[in-house]
Amino acid sequence: MSDGANAILVRRRRRTQTAASATGRRSRVDGPLAAVAAVFTVAQLVLVRPVLGLGWDEIVYVSQVTSHTPAAFFSAPRSRGVSLLVAPIASWSSSTPLLRVYLALLSGLALYLALRAWRGLFPTRVLVVGGALFASLWVTLFYGPQAMPNYWVAIGALITVGCFLRARADRSARAALWGIAAGAALMAWMRPTDAVWVTVPLLVLTLVRRHWRLLLALVAGLAAGAVEWVIEAYLGHGGLGQRLSDASRIQGGLGWQIAVDDQLRSLGGRALCRPCTVPMPNPVVTVWWFALPVLAGLGLLVAARARRLGRTLIPLACAATAALPYLFMIGYAAPRFLQPAYALLAIPVADALWHLVRTPGRKWRPVAATLVALGLAGHLAVQIAVLEGAVSRNTESRRDWDRTAEELHRLGVRPPCLLTGHEAIPIGYYTGCSSGATSGHNENTTVADILRTADRLPVAHITPAGGTPPRYARTWPVHRISDLDVRVAPPAPGNSGR
């Protein structure tokens, strides 16, 4: 009896020691990943700075949940994910710095969780370098603290593909199935069409190999994330097909359109290149873009030799389908569109870099390590330089909107009010006004409605200096504000104190 009790105690002690050992190893593995995420968070706060005002698209998303400004027009391609993401702050506070800090912290935490999804698939050193490569891109640093969807699609893609690979390798890994669903839901919550493009290879593979549990988790996640967008399509856009058609029209008509050169032009720090007529940036700025497919190909060869081809081929296939519509099906470019592809490429590329450092013989290994280190240092320097230029330009443009808003207040255009015309959405937000358009992608009102509003509220129309106003505003008094002509509707008779 005593021997039996001792045996039970020994087994229990061994299980406790084994669990403690596993916990210790897990902590050591997670530490470097947490460090990457922490540095990423700090870099956003230092390099982008929380005082950066809200941009045009951010205004559309944030204004849906704020109480201090009217909601801007929400066009067909947009999804409510970002609005819900910022609601915990934007619903009660108008502080942009507070929102920036919140998003920087959240994006750092999200990167950490996304990298954790790949534990056991690649060595920790590969995950650390892959996370650092993605986090150090100027486009990642710039959009991490912004109320924009693309970074979050990238995080969802990393989680989905990483958990998919883990569930494929270990069919008893239930947590990985939940990770697949959560990552797919996050992508679809932010941009449903992007979520579909990212997951095409996964959907095909699950059907061909009959991985029904993986397919169910993937489809359930996509459906959970996209359900609101689909319901809204039927309630406000005339059905799903009509909303997709409207979204295509707003984006210039999806079809065979080579936008590779536009993406290259945008790498110089342009948030949006539409139309993309700017010159190509310095080749030093774009060399990393051409190195990506080369290093990804090397990563594929490394994986094939190590007999783990699927772990590299699947994320590369998802990166390719994620990038396809933005390289060959759209007539303009924004560097943020390719963030999901960059995130999925980062880990195979990091695997290739470690191969370059570790494979040469003992004599040449220091040389290879030095060359790779110099290349990465140069790459980081270029990314920071481009980031500083992008932050500077965007900071100034948003200050211009703020200064214009102050002048409009001086002219008597104060909330509640309505702005129409050139940049009415961002200037309207900074002024505290509603924005209206009678044509174009943001059409949401009519001339008759604008004139009726002018009878009871301050209304102003904005054109670039010397621009031709619409007929309804031609007789309104014009005021020059910087490089803009602002025409303010005269008060209606008997309503001069409005």
C-alpha cells in the first residue's frame, strides 16, 4: 500500500516537473516574440507620433461611432470592422492622440499573438526575424496606429495561415481550429473581399484533401466576419451583387489592369497613388521589393530540402492570391493594400535569410552574416527615411484641414453645418460639419436637399482656388482660404442669427 502511494506521488511529481519545464520553455520562446511586438509598439509612438491628425479614410471609419461629429458617407467597399475596433475610445473621446496610443498598443499585441500562432512551425529565430521584417516596413509602422483595415487583414492572415498549418500537422489541436476561425473572421470583419483572396489556397486545399474540419472552421470564420457586411448589402445597397458591383465601380472597375508600376511608385511614401503619375522613387527605395520574391523562392528551396515544403508553400500561395487583385486588377495603388502579402512573405523570407547566414562553411559564414546584416541595416535605414517623409507630408496636410476648419468657424460655419465640394469629408470632420455630395463615389444628397439645409443651417461649398462651383453655389459670397475658394450660403431671410 505504501509502495503504491509512493508510486502515485512519483508520477504526480514527474507530471508537475514536466509541466513546469514546458511552461519555462514556452516563456523562453514567447519572450523574443514579445520583444519584437514591444519594439514595434514603441517605434510607432516615436516615429509616427500620436499627434498625427486623422486622415480621410480614417475620418470615415471613426465618424461612424463618434458623438462629437456627424457620420461621413460610408461607401460600398467599406466594412464596419475598423469602426468597431476604434469604438472603445472614439465613442466617448475626441482625442486623436489617445486613439493613436490605443491603436499602437493594440497593433503591438496583435503582432505578438499572430507570431505565436506560428510557434513550432519554424524556429523562434525565424519568427523573430520575420516579425521584425514585417514590423519594420514603413507602411506597417505608418498604418499600425491608424484607423485603417489593411494592417488588421495582415494580422488575420498570419493567424489564419499559422493556425491552419498547425491544425493540419496535428489534428487533435482544437485551439488551432479556433485560431483559424478567429483569424478568418478578423479579415472578413475588416475587408471581406480581401479575406476571400487570402484564403483561396486554403479553401482549395481543404476541398482537395477533404480536410472537412479545417474547411468548416475557415468557412465559419469568414461567414461570421462578413455577415454584417452582407446584411448591410441587402438593407442599404440593393443586394450583395449590387454592392459588389458598386464597390468595383468606386475602385475604378475591377478587371485586367497592371498596377505593378503604380505600386512601385507608391513605395516612395505615397498613401494613395490615384492617378499614379508621380515619377519612380530612387532605386534604393524599391530594391527590397524586388528582393522579396527572390528570397521567398530561396525559402521555398530551403523548405523543400528540409522536407517541410507545405509550411512554406502554403503561406507563399496565400501571399500571391492576396496580392493578385492589387497588382493586376485595379487601376491605382496604395502601399497598404499589399500588407497581407508582406506579412505572409515575411516568415519564409526570414527562413531564407537564416539559411544564407548558417549554410556556408565555417570560413565563409562570418562573411555571409556580415553581408546579410549590412543589407538589413540598409533596408531599415531606407524604411525609416521613407516613413519620416510620409509622416511629414501627412501631418502637414492634416494641419491644413484643421486651419481651414478654423477659418470656416471664423466665417460663421459652425456645427451644426454642412460642407460640400472639394475635400468636404475631411474638412467637414475637422469643422464639425456634415458632408454632402451630389455626384461621384460619395453621392449622398441632392441639390434640393442642400438648398433646404441652407435655409436653416450654415452651408459652404469648397473648390480649389479658381475652380468652378456648381450652379447652386455660384452666387454665394466667396472667401479665399489658403489655396481654396469657400462659398458660404447667405442666411435665409428671417434667419440671420443662425
